[in-house]
Amino acid sequence: MPEIALITGAAGALGSQLARTLAARGDKLVLVDVEAARPRLESVAKETGNAAIIAGDIALDATWKDGLPRVIRELGGAPTIAALIAGTWRGGKPLHEATDDETWRTVIDTNLETAHRSLRAILPAMVSAKRGSVVMIGARAAVQPWTAANSAAYATAKAGVVALAKAVAAETLEHGVRINAVLPSTMDTAANRKSMPNADPSKWVSLESAAGVIAFLLSDEARDISGAAVPVYGRS
């Protein structure tokens, strides 16, 4: 049956592709991203239809306290499934060359703290209803941190996301709520093609493939899967 699907990072490449994938199967959407991405959110909402928007800093409880009741009214219910895609990558220098905390704090907050705050916002209703599914976005660097030299903050944040997913999955499983993580390697996005012009993108993970894996884990077909960290590595 149709779900109410919340997607953080919905203005980005993977988030918008997942929105299209879930809309195609009839789900209602809650599209979440930063205020600066509002025009893109509105574009995705118009493209997919039957969508509500939350624009703001989701590492802050205030954004959720303002936005979530509003979209529940607009869509007629609380989110029943969610994909926590919001995040960022920064790197370029080893940790011992860092001269301030800006990169560290930005990467930890944008990847890990957004996931933490999002779970706190959406899980109570799912647990109360004894039904729900959440997918969180880790990365191959979470389990192969040596591949993330010069981006230690990113590997650390994504490892935290995976640990958070597995721990909270154990807490919520008896309440009918499943939580899983996916671990993409390099994804075939316009930004990655631009930043790595000499790479072979045919070996990367396609957005359609990654969105398909997430959609499956969110679906009832994956009802017996919880606490997993699924590698999505393509051929890279």
C-alpha cells in the first residue's frame, strides 16, 4: 500500500532520484533539505506530485518541531518510511595538517548529527504505530576507512551513522520498526564526474541502482531485514 516517505537530502542527486522512484510506486513524499535548497525542493515536489516540504537545518530540533506537524497535516499522517540521505563530503588534507575544526564539525554535523536528530523526530510515531522502516546512508569508507585518507572526518561520520543505525535497529525491532544502512562507494553524479574527469564512471554506482536498493529496503518485501549494512559498490 502507499506509504508516506520522508527523504532528507531530497534536493540532492540521490535524494531526488529516490523521490522519483518512490513517487512512481504511489508513495506520498516529505522532501527535506536546507533552506538554500528550497527552489530545488519545490521543483522535485512539482515533478513528483503529492509532496510536502521541510526546508531548514535538520540538525536543529526546532526545524522538526515546526515542520513535521505541518507536513503531517498536509499529507494526512506521519511518515511511515524514511531515507536519511542528508550529508556532505569534505577532504583534501590529512588530519595532522588541519588548523581549525571547521571541516570536522561540518562533516560530523551534516552526516551524523542530522541522522541523529532525524531519528529522534520520526521514530516516536513509528514506534507508537508499531510499523515503519528507515534507511540510513553510510559509505564504503565506514567499513574501509583506509580508503578515506585525507578525509578522516567523513569516514568517522559515516562509521557513526552505521553504528547508530545498527544500535537503534536493535532498540526498535520489537516495536515493528526496521532500520538498515546502505554503504555506497562513488556514485555517478554530475558533481563527481566534474571533480574526477579522468575516472571511469561506468564503474560507479548509478543513482537509479542506489535508489532501487533503498526503495527495496524500505518496502515490505524486506520485512525480515533489519540492522543490516548493505554494500553498494558498483565495480569501483
